[in-house]
Amino acid sequence: MKKIFLIYCLLFSYAIANAQSSTSESTRLDLIPYPQQLQIGDGQFVFNEHTQIVFDQNNAALKNTALYLQHFLQEATHLPFTFSPKIAPETNFIYLGVAKQIGGNYPDKEHLASETYQLIIKKNSISITGNSIAGVFYGFQTIRQLLPTAIENKGLVKSLNAWTLPCLNIFDYPKFTWRGLNLDCCRHFMDKAFILHYLDVLAYYKMNKFHWHLTEDQAWRIEIKKYPKLTSVGAYRKEKEGNIYGGFYSQEDIKEVVAYAQKLNIEVIPEIELPGHSMAAIAAYPMLSCTKEQLAVATTWGVFKDIYCAGNDSTFYFLQDVLTEVFALFPSKYIHIGGDEAPKYRWENCNACKLRMQKEQLKDAHELQSYFIKRIEKFANANGKQIIGWDEILEGGLAPNATVQSWRGVEGAINAANSHHNAIVSPTSHCYFDYSLKSIDLAKVYSFNPIPAGILAENEKYILGGECNMWTEKAPQSLVDAKVFPRMLALSEVLWTSPVQRDFNAFNDKVIAHYPRLTALGVNYGLDKQAISFDIIPNENLAGFQVKLIPAQVDLKILYTTDQSLPKIGNPNAQHYQQPITISKSGILKAAIVQKDTNQLEVFSRQFDIHLAVAKPSTLKFAPSDNYAALGAKSINDGLVGSIDFHDGQWLGFQQNNFETVIDLGKNQNISGINAHFLQSMPSWIFYPEEVAYYYSKNGIDYFLIKVIKNEFPQNYSETVMQNFNLGGQKLQARYLKVIAKKVDKCPEWHEAAGSEAWLFVDEISVY
């Protein structure tokens, strides 16, 4: 063993001598995520029938990693890769080792996490040394990406004569210790084989956390032996068509997934939702709710007012029993308890909950939720676990040892870190992969900074990292890959690679090079950006627009229409896009990609409204939500009307304030009408305004009321709809127009999220 150690020291000395070279000075390789330090040497290493794997065979963990490496290489190359405790003469070899002092006096030594590794490839040797077994494992994942793509074909390629690697030196470690994927298996069930497949791909891109969302309103997916109805009743729902849909993971399934993840150095964190998103559990055991009524497992998406009762101790005894079984299945020190989107309506009207608030001297239901979370945390801590919760757990007072997962923007992470609590950052703006590419494309994910502005420098250490969230309301198993990939590749690099090493253009080239690898890995990836993008430029006289249609790939053909018909083969009004389109009148431009001249993909559209106020200066009295800010005040009168998809980047969303804007037409003009566009999506808590008031002014100081239009559309309409609050038939002269829309304050009592803050969504204010 001394001989092996001496050889390692010689290799290591070579590494340190060369590691100071900047990455920018070397040829970039198609590695995702990109290493912190890389220098390419001369020559190459060639695998052959004599290649040995050398390691300390008394180290059981290292032996398991060596077995993983051996099995993979044998299956792919049909070479023996025998084990050896020492290096045999006249052979090339792969050395695996663990050393806690990788880097010696390297300048970035303070960053040396347990996942650090050193990879040195010479003409006759490969050395992978990690600060831990995880570091060795990640060094091998880098080797996989350096090998030809055919290495992933699992034995199907038998004619390749040589498997080669470039000589190089890599010193690498992650920027963040938390690099995860949250997969929702409740809205749609995911097969166990699919879960194992995802773990493989996560490991390939050096992601180390699998956040497994296992309970919801729509299903309870984990077997709890003490409460069998949780799965016999809660794991299945009756769909609109009458069929029964569902499934669950037995405890043996869970054990298999966890054991497999451990081999891949992935930590599995279960999420058991409480106190909200608990309809499936309540359907199984009605006594858990405030009303004790028999309910069905939820069949629609959204937020429901029936949640765990906080007033009865039996609720906590039930949850403690459940968590005891969960703790035994998952070795992770973390348990995610949700804590999000819990309407307080039932608690505010429940005698037991009122009594609890009185007894515990809690001033409101938000403090009752804090009591609920803290009580669960105390139990978790007593069992050696730490809780993670969505950022709503900040409301009413944060549990002492809780980690906050910030999703409603980054404010939750800022507040948590500045109060010395760990935080995971996964905002809807960049990390929600259930959102379409219209909202979050590859470039936007790559622009994500997990350390938001507003955190004191000394508190940045509390940011553990980030996650991509794959919620599955609209994505059954067959669609998940296309949602997650290639966007997850961007997040893997954001969470691993230092910002100074990142460049989107170079990264985008690497993604293209990785598409064959994803295919070989069995990933049915999607596009990296919206299939068709619109480049819209107003004409100088503002009498119309010039529109460029930009396909996601240069070889894609586009059909378009301007008469509201579908752009498809066989439609005589559909035209092949060849040059920018002139839009000179209000209407809808629809476009679609044509595949193989027989079919089209998703239809993309923009509604144009040409009017007096297009591109005129406008101001907002209140700022919209960061998550629905569009282009701010410019979006109010840019000539583009939002669609019924409120994630399309056109809508302004307000939850805390009414909407108020002033538009300056530049001079006094004759006005015959004003048309304000609003959206209603009742399941998403978005309601039409209660009323819209229109005012005019000639000097910008004195405003006169024109008319107030009351909303008469029913609030309980289940479909997403748009409505124009149209003020027509006017004969007035004005330069300034003010529009005030009064939002619905709270979701009404009949609503499933009764008592929660309602949303107001507004887009184009058209003036004629």
C-alpha cells in the first residue's frame, strides 16, 4: 500500500503544480456542470484489456464505488477491469482514493466540501481522489461525460476499438451543497422504475438531493402500516370520466429507492404535507378535519379549505405516528413538512381551534399555524430530524431549527438567512419546471442566482442551494422528461459551478452536445426555449407592428394565420413564414411549427390591439407581484393583450393592492372609449375586479370621474376566462386617463381557499 500511496503523491504533486492555470486558457470540454479548475494536457489515456482498478480494498465504501465503476465500464466496453490492491507492471490503471486534504495549500481550500475531487488523467493512469466517497463518485461521473456518448449504450456497442480520455487535470467542488429536484408524484403517480431512472440522471449531472413529494390533496402515495386507509382510500381518486386513478409506494418500494439513491450519493427527502394539502388523508380518516365530514380525495387542482384540525390533539398523535414510520424509512436528517397554502377559514370557524388559540395565547390563525409547525418540529427534533417547510412557515413565527424553502420569490430566503436559518431557494420565477417555456426557458434558468440581493454578506452561508420543482398537475409521467430537460442541466451548472466560470453561449453549445447523451440515457427531453418566439417592434408611427417569428431551431418550418383560423396543413389561409409580418390592424396572429409537413405542435399566438395609447408613458401607483410583473407599467399599453394563460408574461398580478394606473397620451385627444382587460381563474384565486373606475384629466392634476363599471360576472365560474370592462360611447377630450380597479379582498366563503388573499390580473388598457 505504501507503493500505491507514493504513486498517488507523485500524481498529486503534478496536479497542484498545474492546477493554478485558468480555465479560460484551456480548451473547453462539454462537461455539465463545468469544473471549477481544469487544464488539458497532451496525449490521451486508452482503456484496454489490461486496465486495472486500484484502490484500498479494506475500505468497504470505496469498494462499493469501485464495483459501481467496474460494472458500468465492463457493461459498456466489454473489457475486464480487474481489481488490484497494487499497480501491476506494464499496465495502465484507474486509481481510486479518499484523502481529506485534497488541494494542500490551494487558495480555495476553504471551499473544500466533502464532494470535492481531484481527477488527473495521464497517458498510462487515471487518478480519482475525493474528500469523501461522494467526491470519488463525482470524479467518475466526469469521466463518463469525457468518454464518447456510446459509453452510455450499455453494451450495445461492441465494435468500438478504443475508449479514450484526454490527458487533463481537474480540481472540482460544488458551489452549493444542496442541488435538488422536487418531483410531485401525487397529482400523477410515477412508477418506481421511473423514479430509479431519475436518480440515475440526477447523479450524472451531480445533483445530490431528491425531494420526493408523497402526500397531497389528490393522493397519499406512501404506505403507513398503522393507517392502511391512507393508501387503500387516499391513494386513489375518481376521475371525471368515472375511472379510478392512483397508486402508491409500499414500504419495500421506499427502501429500494432509498438504497439505490445512497449508491448514487443522493439524499432522499420525503415531503409529508401539513397542515394543508391534506384532503387525501382526511378522505381516509375524516376525524382529522375540523368538520369531521366525509370527503372524497380531491379530483381537481388547487387549494382546499379542509385541512388538518389544529385544535384536536388526536391530529398531532396521528401525524406523529405517520412521521415515526416515515423517519424509519428515510435516513436523511431532513423531513419536508410542506406548510404552504393552508387556508385558515376552517380554523377560524372551529371551536376546538378557537379554544387552542385562547389556551396558547395566539392572536390569530397565522400564529396557530406557527404553533402547529413548531409542535411538529419539536417531535421531529426529538427523533433526530430537522424540518424543511415552504416559506409560509415564516408567517406567525418561524420554528427554531427549521429550514425555509423559498418559492414565492426570494423574500423567504432573505428573511430566513438574515435570521440565521438555513434556506433553499427555488422561486417560481426560475425553478418551476411545470411552467411552460414561455415563462421559464433554458436561458432564464441559467441566469438564476441562488443568493438573492438583500442577504447580508455574513449570512450568505445560510443559503444551502436550490431545487427545480416539477409539479405534475398538467404533466403525467410521459411528459415529465420534456418539462425537466434540458432545463435541469442549467440548474445543475448554476448550483455547482462558480459564476466566473459560467457563460450561457458556451453552456448552450454544451447542451446541444449533450442531447445525444440524454437520448442514450433514456431521457425524452424537450426544447430549450419556446418553439416559436415573437420579436415585436412597433412601427415608427405606432400604427402597427413588425413581427418576426423565431423558431427554437433553425430547421423548423412555421405556418401562421391572421384570421383566427388554425395554422395547419390544408388551411388555405395558413402561410409559410419567410419574412417579418406587418400587423396594421387589431387581431390575433397564430403560428405553429410544422413537423414533416403533416402536423403542427402547440399553437402560439399574440393578440394585437392598435389604439391611441400604444407605447404612451404610463405609471403604476402600486407595484405588481414580482412573480407576475411582465414589463411593469409598459405592459399596460404595449398593444399586446394577454392570453388565458396567466403565465404568458403579459399579465400584471396584484394580491396586496388594488390596481391604479395613469396613461399620458401626450396631448389632448378626442376619446370615444376605454377598454381594460382582466382575467379570472377561480381555482387559482384570480377574480375579476369588483369594479373599475375610469377618470380623465386635461392637466394631470384635476381628474373627473367618467364612469364606474361593476362586475356582474359570476365569481364561481370554473373555467379561466377574460373579460373587457368596456367604456364605450364617450365624447370627451383628455390627455391623461386614470383607471382604478378594486380587487376582491379575500377568496369568498364558498371557495376552497376561503379567506386567502385573492389575486387581480390586468393587462392591456386600450384607448380609442
